[in-house]
Amino acid sequence: MRTIKIYSGMTEEYEIIRTDAPNQVIEEQLKRYYDGEPYELLTNSGYAVEIVGSQYDFDDGLPDIDKEFDLYGYID
């Protein structure tokens, strides 16, 4: 399982998840982020998704992040 940070461009909004999904499946999910459940493609493809938290949950610092994705780079 990897720790993934999904952020929204230059805003301060982000969500951190843990998943075993490969990058290309995460990227495809981000293209569909606003169509239904935010991690539906990952879970329906058999990958685990655990929501760790968002910008409101880490007063003491972020956990170690393995990969970051900018949501704005994937939506039209």
C-alpha cells in the first residue's frame, strides 16, 4: 500500500489515501473524479482504498507521502 496525496491545484485542499492501485489506474480515476463516488473505479477494479484524511486532519504534519497527483491536471 502506498500513501497518495491528491491536491487541487494551488488551493490548499487535498486528500490523502492509502491504496495498492497503480499510477495509471489512479490517473484514470482522477479523470472521472466528479462522476459518482470519488474512488469507485479503484474499488470496483479490486484495489483497496483507505482515506487517511484531508487538509483539516494534520495539525502535527503530514504522513510520509509516496506519490502526489494534482486533480486539476486530469479534469476537463
